[in-house]
Amino acid sequence: MSHDSSYSSDEEEPEGTHYWQTLNKYDIQRLPWTQEIKDRISVFNESVDDFLDVFVPGPGPSKWPPKKSFKDGFKNGDTKGKEVEKYPNVMGGLTNLVQDFESDIRPVFTEGSRCRVPFPFEAWDEDRHYAMPDIIMSLPGNSDAKWARTWTGISTVFEVRPDGLEDPVDEDSATIRTKALPTYGLIQIAKSARNLLHTHRLLYAYVVGIYGDKARIYRFDHAACVVSKAIDLKKDPYPLYDFLWRFCHYEHGGRPASASPQAMTPLSAETAGSTRPSTRSMTEPVRVAEQRRTAEPGMFLGMDPTITPASEADCNKVDELLQTSVPPQKRLTKDERKSCRWVTVVTEYNPDGSAKTTKRYIMYRFRFVTPRVFSRATRVSDAYEAETWERRAIKDAWRQLARDREDVLYDQLRDELRYRDDLEKLVEEYKNFGLSRDNSTTSDDDTRSDGPPPSTAASDNESEDEPDDEGTPVRADEPVGVSYDTPLYGLPNVEAADDLGAREARKLFHRKRKNSEEGPTPGAVSPSEADLNSLTLGEADRPPVYDVYHRTISTWSFRKWRNGARFYERSHMRLVMKTVGRPLSSFKSTKEMVAAIRDALIGHMLAFKAGMIHSDLSEGNVMIHDGGMFTGFLLDLDCAFNWMEVLELAGWGPVDESSWAMYVNEYNQQPGVARNRRYAWAPTTESIPALVAVPDSEMPPARVVHQRASWSQRIKRVERTGTLSFISAQLLRTYVAHDVRHDLESAVWLLLSMVLRHTVPVEPRLQRELDRYALYSEHFEGNTEREMYKTKISTIFDEVYWEVKGNKPLNKLIHHLHILVLMVYAQYRDQFIGPRMALTYENVLTAFNRALASSDWPGNDAALPFVPPRDDNPNDSEPRGTKRPKEEDDSDDDDAADAEGSSPVHKKPLLG
């Protein structure tokens, strides 16, 4: 994206001093939200009609609207007036546009700038941000008088600016301006889009920006945003009418979520009675019954057709189940009842991507939300299965196509471990690292995970012809291993996994194959992942047309990224887990929290044995499990990679842990890999090798060379979306290979974070309580890689001057782990701490096991709530009023935007 430096603002400064007025372009560029949207918004450099056909799917109006819809609409506005003075005129024009809509889908509009609309999932909003959108639109047909109070009642937003100075689009160059005023306006639009996407679980969201008498339509998905050219509201508001028609006449599906998706013959434009010229959207309508339904109240474009609202009776049923569960759970809150949704999950599908078998679940409570717009947007919900009414956990996330499919990784993990007969022995060994026989897990410890796990192999007293789950006789001396229904220690048991985006791509692949000139080929064809991902390139200068947009298409709109769309677009994933957990921050005792992290590390070890390195051990990925054979478990393989695959591609053998250790050592010795990235002469990502062949090896065959090149091309485009707080300090500053030791360090940061946020820190000698908010900030403050690295190094080398009140085992554990991490980063041999050494499963788990074996844990020290005090500096949470950031008439300075350390997202090392 080019930077605009062509103009400065001459607008009169309003009276008084406002935070945003003090910000110039360079201040704006360093705000977290600015970094969030940087290079993620592109201009669709074609007509507005083309934008509607490509990015607003569905049939447009069948005829021209009545003249009264346009009469005097948008003609009374004064472009020189204050922003709030334009609201009545804009709302009047919008109301005129929709007045001929059927009453049951007609939306209403109201001003939103005078009341705060909080983020719908405030517990997960690190910015503690609320929004004050200018004009808000209700759900189609909504008659609730209180609809405007929460985001659940809002379908889209109109951000109004008094003139064109804040228009972020330079149409001459088809680029986005980077000055303070336009950037500030884009931030407000992005925040509204984020809230809409998360509140309604949308596949994509729309926001309209109005600048004087011009309007632009923004389409957001979780990969990027694309914006239209300007609509002239005074001369020709028809394109905005067309947009609102498509938006409100969304055909959500022909059957309820309780029904299985079925194939459906598409309607032609003639059948639909269209009198307008055929458009791409009308000639290629949605093709499955999931998506075909007469427009109805509350439905609008962008909604996920696999999800439908639950009824009051459904919510009452959930409340009954919550009250009778063991232990009883809280009843649904008013907001949770509004958010209850039925979801249909495809458990089996046909080769062409159509559904074969499905299951229904009711999602009733959020457990985790990633409150970002351009991200994996992970959401974990508690749910009940509709037939058995057993509890489940459902995870939705948007996978970057450069990453491996999480459902495939889970299959690989279980397949690798399925026939191992030493799992029980491994788990016992790792649970007893550092313990003597007299202090082993056979003690009468009250921590559930310290008891022996159920056997994962055939027992000695089975009959010789004991059948397995499929009825096949298995002899007593033949190890059964792990069945698909047997839980793995410290890992979730996945009941169903569906890559919805891959299914949509598969449908498109078979449709294109069937319609090709060659005609259909006999026999089923199973496309590869590369085949499916290549569809993101589109054709005829248009993005791909999916039946349902469970795959993003916004990255395609960036011409400089178009060839890389097969790596940068995102695919909607959904996993259903039998293993249900609580957030780590809800621990009932500090011993439970420590046991949960320890058990998650054992799960991490099992995954490593199966070839996976998790790569994102963080708060949201470690859960507490009630009533099972372990206290905690590790989930989320979004960032995982298969180290065995790396060895095979690089030609290293045998494929085992010792070869992996040698490979990592060789990789890290490559030029520039271990060099600190803060310096100007540090290498770039492109110059770092993705794979390192065996030294002095022969030239591999051409097929292997091609495989390596393809893998390297993909891995270099993988984006890291992990949380800076938990990433190893070494990975923040170098390109070294991501190895087990880095995840073990993440576990230390995770423990420290839990302790500082949810326990009482005191000064050791006087036992004086310390400010835990300030203490947490001291150890975890940093919005950039560089800032977080400095904070972590300071924590590692500084003395621990605090302790947890009345908790000797936990204090001893923290001290032990601090020494271990210090031994990693100490430059020289130290008489006290010993030689420099890496973190290993053995030394880290020894610290955890010895702490858990202690008998003097406190009995009633549940997690304290952690609500940081509001910062009077409204960096991210200041409501947008009529005053704008100060614009400077200076020359453009790309260095300000591209300064080292400006990105809040960690750029992962190429390997892992």
C-alpha cells in the first residue's frame, strides 16, 4: 500500500483540548488498532455495481424502487455543518430507501453516538473498548423497542463524517490514505465491524462510511477488508438502495438448523422474475438448501447458515440441564439467552463436499473469545448435544490457509499414538519426574490428576479372544493401544471436526470440473489441499464464488497479494470436543491451577511424541477439566506443526527425536538465524532458510526439490497470531527454530501470569500486600515484540522481590522455574545457578511435580477477579465524538509506520 502525503487538514480546531486532537500521524501509526488494520484494507478499483456483484452476494432488486424512495433523500445535508447536524438528514434518506421493503424485513435507523454500546464479550476485550457508532441499523424487521442498546440488535453501522477530509480512499491511486484523520475514521469502522462479526458470528460484515454527500461500503471478513468506490448520495443513491435490498433480503436457508443440508437446484434469474440485467450474483445464486429461505425477520447478509437462534423453550431446557448437572452450574444470564444458538455440524460428507451426516448442538455460553477482527477469531462455547444432551465444547476459528488443517492434525496425532503400548508408562514417568518412590503419585493426594490414569493398553487378564471395538478378536499379548474413544492424557477428545471452508472449496472444485469443456470424468476425484487452495486465485479477474463464504475472499482484492491468496485467505474451522473444560483463570485453588498446567505439559509431551509441536501454549489453550483422569488439558492445534514432516522433507533420517535435535542445531547455525532482529543488518524473513538439508548430502530428485520448494513457499507466509505475553523471549528476537524448549518457557510465563493476576502478592519480609495490577504490568507490559522482549529479559534477570501470600509450595515453584529460565539466558557459567542449559520436559516437570507433592498447599485460595483499572489516557477506549485527531501538513514518513517493533503481532520463525 502506498502512503498518501498529498494533503493536510485546514479544518477549524474545535474549542477545548481532546485526546485525539493531540495525536499527529506518527502517534496514530503506533496505536494497536492502527497496526491491526495496517495494510488490511484495500480499494476495489472498479465500479460500485461491480463491487455489489462481487462482494454483496445474492439477488438484487427485481425492479426499480418507487420514485418516492429517492425523492429529496440526502438532499438537505450541509457538507459544512457539524457532524451531528447531518444525522437527521442521513437517517431520513436511509429510511426513504427502505420504505418499500416488506414490513417483516424492513429495518429502522437511529442515532448511536449519544450512548455507549459495549463490546458484546467484555471479559475478553483487552482494550476495554466501547463504541459510539454514529447511525445504527436494526435487524431486518426488528420491532423491539430496546434494540439499540446492545450489539445483538444492530445489523450494520453508518459512520458519518461532515466532509471528504476524512475519506480514507484516494480514488486516483486506488489506495488508502495514512494521515491521522482518515486512519482514525478507519479505526472506528473496524471496531464496529469487529463487534458485528463476533456478536452475530458472521462470516463477513458490512459497515458504511458517509463522507459529506458520498458513501462507501466496507466488507470485512477475518482476513482483510475491501471498500467500494464512492456512491454519490445526491445524484444517484440507487447503489446504496441495491446494497440494503441485498442485505435485508438474505436467504438464510430453506430448512431450520435441525435439518440436514440437502442439495437444491438453483433458480434462474428468469424464474426469480428479475427485470434487471443479469448480474454475476443473480446467475450464480446459492446452491444448497442451507442457504435458501424466504427473507425473514432478524436475518441479514453475512450470517452463518449453519447457525440459528434458539427459542425461549430451548433456553429453558438448557437452564434445567445446568441446574441438574454435577456440580450445578449458573443459570443463563439475560445476555446469554440472547446469544444461545443451534449449530449443525457435518460429521461426514460426500467426495463433492455435500453433507452426508450431521449432528445438532445448542451453544449456550462462551468460554473464550479472541476479540480481534483480522485474526483466527477463535471462539470456544459450551454446548449440549441435541440427542443425548451431553455436554460438549465447540470451537470455531478461521485458519490461515498456509497453516495445516487442525482436524487433520488431530487425526494424525491420534493415529500416531493409537498403537503405542507405552503411553501409560510414559505418563507415569513424566508425572513422577523428580519424585522418589515414597513420594510418588500413589499418595492420598487430593489432586485428581495425581492418581494413576486408566490403562491405555490391554490388561493382562483379558481373555485371549477379547474383541476390540469393531469385533475383531485381539489376543491378550497383542497391544490394543488407544481407540478413537479413549481420551489421551492432557489432550481433548475430539468428537467431530469440520473444515467448512474446505467443504465449500471442494464443492466449487467439483462444480468447475463438471462444467469444464472436458466434461465430468468417471469416478470420484479427491482434490488435494493445494488444488482447493488454488481456487482462491479466482478467474476472469474475479474472486472465487462459493456457495457459502466459509472461506474469505478479501485478500484476493489486494493485487500485490493476489498470487499469495492461497496462503493468506482463511478457512472456517469447527471442532466439537467431548472434553469440556473451564478457563484456567477460574481455578478453585492454586494447586488446581498448577496441576492443570502440569497435565497440559504432559499432553504437550504426548503430542510431541506423535510429531506435533504445539507452538502456542497460552492462557486460552490450557483448560481445567472437572471429573476426569486429568486436571488440565492442552487444546488448539492452530499453530502446531509436524516436526516429523520437516525431517522427511529435509531428508534427515531416521525420523526420530534425536534426528530432530540434530536438525534444530544445524538449522540454528545457518547465517543470520540466531542473530538479533533489532539491528538494521539483521536478516529478513525471505533470506532465512525454511528447510536445511543434511550437510554434504546429494542432490535430491526433482520431485523432492519441488516438494521442498512448495513447502518452503507456504511456511514463509504463515502468520503468527499468538499472544506476546507467553511467547519465549528468544523467539521474539531471533529466527531460531521453534522447539519444545520454547513452549516450556511459555508454560512458565503462563504460570507467572496466572499468579500475578489472580493471587495476592506480598513483600516477603513484612508481608505487606503489593499492588498486583502494577506488578502484573511490570512483568507483562508491552504491545510490541521489542517492548515485550525487554520486559521478559528484565523479569528473567531481576531478583524476584515478591511472593504469594501464605503459599510456600507455589513460591518454591516460582523460584525453581525462575532459576531454570535464568540458566537458559545467562551468558556465562555462574557459581550459584550452574552452567547454561535448555529447558526440558524433565527439569520443568520436576519442578511442577515436586511442588504438587507438597502437603502444605492452602485449601481455599480460588482465583481473584482481575479487572485492571481504567486508564484515563483513552488510547484505545476513548469514545469517538465530534472532535478529530490533529492533522499535520508534514511530508510523509514511511519510517514512522514501519519502525522496528511497531507490530503487535509476533512474526513467527519460519520453522514452527
